[in-house]
Amino acid sequence: MMARASGPVWRCCIALALLLGGCASAPPRNPIAQWVPSPNFDAREPTLIVLHFTQEANAQTALNTLRTKNSGGPVSAHYLVAKDGTIYQLVADGERAWQAGPSFWAGAGDVNSRSIGIEIDNRGNEAFAQPQIDALLKLLADLTTRYPIRRFNIIGHADVAVTRRADPGVWFPWGELAAHGFGLWPDADPLPDPPAGFDPMLALRLIGYAVTDPTAAIVAWHRHFRANDAAQLDATDLRILWNLQGKLLRQGVDPPPPPPTYQQLKDLQPGTP
């Protein structure tokens, strides 16, 4: 049997254990710098949520892809929602998942650094299962409660990568999300006509789209708000865009400066959306 430590020795052991425990939980520090801590900082917090479809056979296949690699290199997402409503988390909310790729939204690129990515188990050519939409709504409520994510900042991968991506696709029920208060969505018909001089491309840019490729931006907008892939805007589209623009302005979204020429509008956008 081990001899019991005497008083001073026992106290030294306790002190050493507390010291080691404190070191284990301390934030990482650069060993070549003198630590002079400041309280003036915040944890990195997301301000966007990007929704994807997996385009995989099932949730297990998608989990394997998101944890290993695919033909285009390693990818990941913060969450995966299976058809039966199971929610898997693969990356911590505060970490940067590799989910959006080269992307642009609301005046800035690198969407990965300011977003949470949610993959939804769906092949891209089918309706979304109701249990997974119910689970997604629960997850969105949780995330928008815990982080400074405005509810209209719930968007699709196609919205932030207009020339590359189509997900979550024309089958995704954006209207159902809007009925629960998530995402930007127009008011019910009838909507008024926009005034003379209304510029739909500026409205698309206010919503957040990159408009360096106007046709790609229109197609991406149609997928989200009209469930089609049309490349031209019609009169109904203009009424919807006018309505959405008004909603954002009333919610305090700063309007973009209206450049006098379309070339100047293009110059305001990054070279790669």
C-alpha cells in the first residue's frame, strides 16, 4: 500500500495539479512573445447561413465525403440534415468549414469565413423530405438565436456562387422557410409595379448577388425565388425585385451607391464571384 503523503507534500501535489490543469485550459500563446492579455476582442461569429444539397445517394455517403475528400478536393460543412431529420454536426460553429468555395455575397468574398454551411441530404432532382425540413427549421431557429445572423441572411450555395453552383436547387421549399420567418421572401400577390427607372440589377446587388455576370445572377435569383432556371427577367420578376428591395431597405440594409454606368457597376464587384 502506498504511504500517505505528509501535509506539505500533499499541498504541493495539489498546487501542481491545479497549475497543470490551468495550463491545459489556457488559450494558446506564442512562446516567443510576452503575454499581455487584452479583454478587447470577440469570438469569431458567423453572420450568414448557406444551404446546400448533397447530391449524394444517401446521408452516410455524404458524411463520408464531407469527412474525407471528393474528386475536387476536401470539402466539409458544419451540419448535415438527413432525410429522416437526423442532424449531424461535422465542424464546430466557430470554425471555418470548406463549403462555399470561391464565393461572393453582400459586397464581400470569402463566404466561408463568415458563414455556417448546412448540407441537406438530397440528390438535387427530388422533393425534400418533410422530416428534414422540420429539422432544418429547428436548426435555423437555434443558430439565429445564438449568433448575430439576421433571418434574411439564410441563402443558398447557388446565391453565393452564381456561375458555379445550383444548390439547393429549384425543389427547395424557400417559401416554407419564409412562412416560419427564415430567409428573404416577397409579399403575397398582387404586388405593385416598380416605378419608372427601377434598375433590377441594382436590386439584385442590394439583395447580395454578384452581378459581374448578369445572366448568371438572374438564373441564380430565379432558382431561389421563382423555382426555375430562366435567364431573362419578366414583368412579374420586376415586381418581386421591387418588393424585395423595399423589404431590405426597411430592415436597414444599406443601398449600394447607384453608379451612372453599367461598367462602373461591374467595377464595384470582385473579379471572381
